[in-house]
Amino acid sequence: MKIAVITRWYNEEFFAPFFLNHYAWADEIIVMLEKITTDKSAEIIGRYPNARVIWCDNGKDLNDRLLSDMMSDLAAESDADWVIRADADEFIFLKDGRDVRAALAEADGNLVNVRYLWVYRHHTEGDLDPALPTIYQRRHGGPYTIWPGMGASYTKPAIVRPEIQIRWAPGDQRYLSAQNVLVSSVVFDGVHWQMADCEQAIRRNHKNESRLSEENIKNGWGVKKFTPEMIRAECAAHLNDLRLF
């Protein structure tokens, strides 16, 4: 059984080693890297034998419709048995300790939903270290309150078989169409590291918000309007969260 992980990045060298280490068990990791990337993302990807870069040219703006179309095409064209779609700060696992590969080998259906938990730095946890196992560095979390309505978790159709020809919607939180979908009875776990490091969250938010396309702004895709003060307040409010796994 072949499992491919696909992701799209623009200047993600901070998360790159955490992501690539976490998915090191996959048969291949394909990083669709924007050509305007200026950091060391490509250099870091080159250190991992199961990872490779596909350069994409989508201009200088962040257009979630265009990027979701690119990822949908990549998933549909894959020769893998299962394709996992994840952002640089999204890490899929199973809280009961089961092996992801073994669980997928037994999974029914052709689309597996992933329930992502919002995790934050707990007051007992140290700085993020790429030399350590990824997900266990941030095990605490709670409701994501900086953006009303998100709650403590969200679900994404993130694991698919290529033959369903999924077309993810902008932002990839849902899909617009797919062929003969059979949703699996298995739901995987995941953690979202958007707020795992407060100062990195500030830098990354500015990076993305500063280049939103006109189409994104018109449709409200990725328009957060977070200030550094809002992000710091969000992280501070979670210093004593309960342990989630």
C-alpha cells in the first residue's frame, strides 16, 4: 500500500522540519512550493529521501481557489492508494496510539475525515524543537476563540483515494465535488499548530494576510485581521489548557 502526503507551501521553513519528521513514515511527501518562496524550504525538503518539490507559479498573491485546484489535481493524478492533504502546520495521527498506515490499510470507504484539535503552548512546555517528536511537544488545547465560531476542533476531508477525483473548496475545509464518495466510518485525529508558537504565529499571519488576492478578499477567504496583540492574548489565554492526548 502506497501513501502520499501532499501539501502546498510558501516560506514555511519554520514548520518544514516538524512536518517532514512527522510524516517520515509516508512513501512520499510532495510539497507544492510557490516559486516566489525565498526561504530555505526547498533546501530542508531536499534532506528527506521521501520528499520532493513541485514548483508552482500562481503569481505573487495568495489565491485559495487556485491553490485548492492545484492540490485537487495533484491528488487526482497520484498513483498512491491513499493521499493525505495537510497544511504545513497540520499533523495527522491517532490518539489511541494506532499506526496511521495500519489504520488506513483497514479503513473502509474512500474518504477519511480528520478531526483537528487546536493546540497551544502550555505553561509547562518548552520551545519547539525539530529534533524532538513533533506532536508530543504540544499536547494541550481548547477552543479557538480568536476567530468566533471555530470551537475546540474542526473536521476536514483530508484523506482520500485518488479515484474519487475530489475537488476541494478554497481553504480545503470541505469539498465541492467527488465521484462515488463513501465516507469511512473511521475518523482520524490531528493537531493544528497555527498557535503552537506565539511569535511564529504573528510572523506567519502577517506573511499570509499581506498577500491575499482580490478574490480572497472579496470572498473573505483567509481574511482574519488578527493583530499581534490579539494573537498574544489568544496564546496567553491557553497557558493552562487541559491535556488533550
